[in-house]
Amino acid sequence: MPRNRRILGECPRCGQDNYTCSYNHFQTEGLRIDSWEHKCPDCGYRETQAFRSDADDLADGFDPEICPFCERSAT
């Protein structure tokens, strides 16, 4: 699946308007990985989080297709 990227607006560190939210989805037989990244191309500030289907620490009802930083949906 191609990267799903949206411009969010102002970076919390430098204030430039190019702060982005990116979603990546990888799936193979028996494993799914959903990853999220918030990044500013101007100052390099970034936050990342990935979720694996084989992880034991995911809470019931948790949706890995919702960004943990801004709560936007991957779809």
C-alpha cells in the first residue's frame, strides 16, 4: 500500500506550515504492521509509532488505523 500522507499545518517546534502525518501499512501472511509518523521537513522534528498484529500489548478495541498523535483515520 502506498504511503498515506497529509499536511497538518504548523510544526510544534519551529512553527513552519509543512508538518505532516504519514501512515504506512505492511501485511504478509500472519503479520500486519501499521506505522504512523508526524514529521517536519523544515526542522526535522518527528514522532513515530508502529503497531504489530503479533504484539501482546495492544488493548482490546484499539484501532491501529487511527493515528495515536492526531487521531485521523488511515482511510
